[in-house]
Amino acid sequence: PGMFVLQGHTLSYFTATTRKLKGQINIETCLVRPADTRKDKKECLELIVEGRKLYFVAADAVDQMEWVIAINNKIASLTYLKKVKMLGAEPDTRVNSFFADPTAERLVLDNSGALITEAIVALAEPLKYHLCLRELLLNNCGIGAVELGTLQAGLCMNQSVRRLELRKNRMDASACDALATLLRSCSSALRALDLSHNCFDDAAIVKLAPAVAAHALVDLPLNHNAFGDKGVEALCNAFSSNDFLSCPDEIHMSHNLITCAGARQLAR
């Protein structure tokens, strides 16, 4: 990988000894991922392009992942810009800035509006391998089941995200199956999950509770939804049945349909 030059949409690669140009790849047509460790234990990159597989030996595991992230970010950026241009819209500069910085620890896409689907589609592959991202904020974006399914494809392999915010997305029961799948498959151990200001009723919370309780959460805002005592019972049962994880330090449940009976159950 020390013999790579990434410029525009072209990845040029050179021989390790003479540094002679060996070939060029249009990265818009390729897929890059860490290759299985070779018999000699050296880490490799695997580039799949036009039906061919090319392997490049990395200096070490860190070098391997840095190149995987850099190339995937570049592919995603080019794809995103092309899609937005086809739609006759302006790209979100926050998305471009994230792709340009492989060490970004925070991505805020609040209030993204109509282009959030395109942004999440572009983010899915880079999220799989990103090592530094800690906070992903997607508040007030109109996210539903489709976007959650796409996001799940990226977060199922990500191990760095600790805070996920999905506030004010008007999500209801139609989105809870996709959200539960995302939370169950998420490789990262979330510490904060914001689901406030949505439309989750008792039935939705009953479905979500086991998936939510699978993470060692410290902060769980659920205020301004539409669940009542049955939702509270499902959450209490889910957290109490998990012998390895404790309840969140803070659970926010104001502005729901919880009665005094539900509050007493939560207090116990």
C-alpha cells in the first residue's frame, strides 16, 4: 500500500522494488476490503474490479485498515456526489467532510431532509470499517424502515460507534422491526441511544425492548413518544432478564402515557 497513489477517481499502484507504475484502477468500479490473513500472516487488501481480484500486502494491520477506510471513503464520496448531481440537488457538505477525514469521531447529519437516504446509502460501506467514529447523530431526518435497513448494513460490522441519536424522526411501529434488527446486529457496544420525540407505542416498545437492553447503555432518552405501562413493563423485564448488563444510569420517559402504576414499576 505504500506504493499507492489515490488521485481523483484513479488509484495507481506501483511495484514495491522499482516503484514502476504497474496499473491503474477506476475506484468507482471496485470494491475494497481486508483480505483473509495469508499463510505467511501478512495483512492484505483485496480489491475486486471488473471480475478480477488484486491483493496488496500491507505493512501491518493498522496500515491495512487505514487504506481500506481511505479508499472506501473515496468511493463513497464519488458515488454520493454523482447521485446528488443526478437528482439536481446540492450535496451535504457535512457528508463530504466526513469522507475527507478518516479520523472523524463525530458525524452530525441532523435536519438532513430529502437527501438523507442518499447520504445513508453512501455511508453504509465506509461505516463497516471506520475505526474512529464515536457519535452518529441523525436527528429530525425523516428516517424510516428503509433508511434503518441501509444503516444496519454498515453498523453490523462497525465497532467504534458509542452514541446513536435518532430523535424527532416520527418513527412508529412500522419502523420498529427494522430498528430492532439494527440494534441486535450492531457490533458496536452502544452507550447512548436517543429515541425520543418519535411515535413508539406500547406494541413498538415491546418489540424494541430486548434489542435495546442488549447494549450497556448509560443514557436512554425515550421521552415524547406514545407508550404507556405495557411499554414500561417490557423495558423493565428486558433489563432485569439480562444478567450481564445493568440498567441505564438515565432513562428519560416524560411526555408518554405512563400512569402511576407504570411509574411505580419503573421505580422498583
